Amino acid sequence: WRLLMSDPLIIYLHGFNSSPQAYKAQALLARMAQIGCRDQIVIPALSHQPAQAVACIESLLRRYHDRAITLVGSSLGGFYATWLVEKNASAKQSSHVQRLGSVAGRSLSGQSVSSHAVSGQFESDHSLNAVLVNPAVNPDRMLRDWLGKEPSVLLHGRYRMYPEHAAQLQAMACQQLSDTNRYLLFLQTGDEVLDYRAALQHYAGVSSRVQTGGSHGFDQFDSIIPQILQFAGVEHINPISFTVENSI
């Protein structure tokens, strides 16, 4: 079996104070291995510092730029995923506008330009999509509760949170989405950390499933894995069983 350059890729982004060993990450990894797609998932260990975490993810996006990538983000990972999807969409739009301007300028100067030269770069440039699981909408506000606490309170003393970390998160906030079709949203009303209604409002128009009860860790996560994989183009399931809708 050989990994093809066109095979879709999933990058799982864990939440704050979590790791690649968390249950959801490992459950998704196990399912990918079960269907023979172990090489189509990457689960990076993200720094507690937002700027470093995003830099890590962006390095992966550059490495796999020729692949159709779906970010699967939980909690803070969902916030990062949203920011990166919007940043990628904005960059593609800017690049497209610049190329049109360049073509127009060269055409006016009498130089011939083929359509392939204009669109060639985008032939292998896929849109970045995201699956969001109980995503954080304003994590900078949540993070303020941790500022100044002893490192021992956070992940067994490995780090301390500072005001600049909250500022980094605030700078990544996306006020609106460029294309709701790039997202798939999963929420549980029993989330004890985040108010699911904030995400439901922020991601208005996004295909979503809102489950009554549950928790911030998303109870019975295994049950939604088939829908995640179908959205990512990794595994096809019976369309009848794939329902993305509000259930409350």
C-alpha cells in the first residue's frame, strides 16, 4: 500500500491543557488505523503558548500543501482551526487578486499570458476545512482565569500562563466566516467549560449537530467519527446515516 499525494489528510488539534494522548485523539487515530489510513492523520503536540502552537500547525500545512487537509479541533484546537481556515482563505483570495492584477498589467503591456500560467498554481491548492468539537470562541477570556497561577496547577508544573498569551489569542479572533461550507460543528449542551450557545451563534450557518447533555470532553466521541471521516473525504458512509442537524 502506498500513500498517494492526493490522499486527504487529517490534522487533529487538541485543546488547552491536553495532549496527543487524549482520548479523542487516540480514538480517531485508532479508527484511521483500523481502516488502513494510519498515514493520513497527524496529531501534533501543541505548545501552551498560542503563537508557538499555531506556528507548529502552519509548518504542517506547508509540509502537506499539496494535500486536501481537514483540521479536527477540540476546544482551543477548534479556535486554532477556525483562525487557520480563515487565514488560508484570505491568503488564497489575496493571491488570486494579485495574479489577476499581474496578468492584466502584462496583457496591457503587450505580453501574452496563458490561462494555465494564471491558474496552474491553484490546481493542487486545496481549500482548508475544519471539524470543530465543542470549540472555544473567546479563549482569551477563559485563559485569564489561569493567569498568575502556580505552574503546578497547570499540567503538572510544566508551564505558567502570562498576559501575552491571552493577547495572542485575542489577536486570532475571527469575527465572521468566509465560507460556512468549510466547517462541520459538533456541540454538546452539557459542556461544563464552554457555553455551547456561544459557538452556535458564532458558527451560525455551519452544518452542525447539537446533542443534549454530554460534557466538554464530548461524550461518546466514537459515534461521530464516521461523520468526521466522511467530511474529510477519508471514508464514505451510508448517506442515510450521515445527518448533520440540530437535535434539540
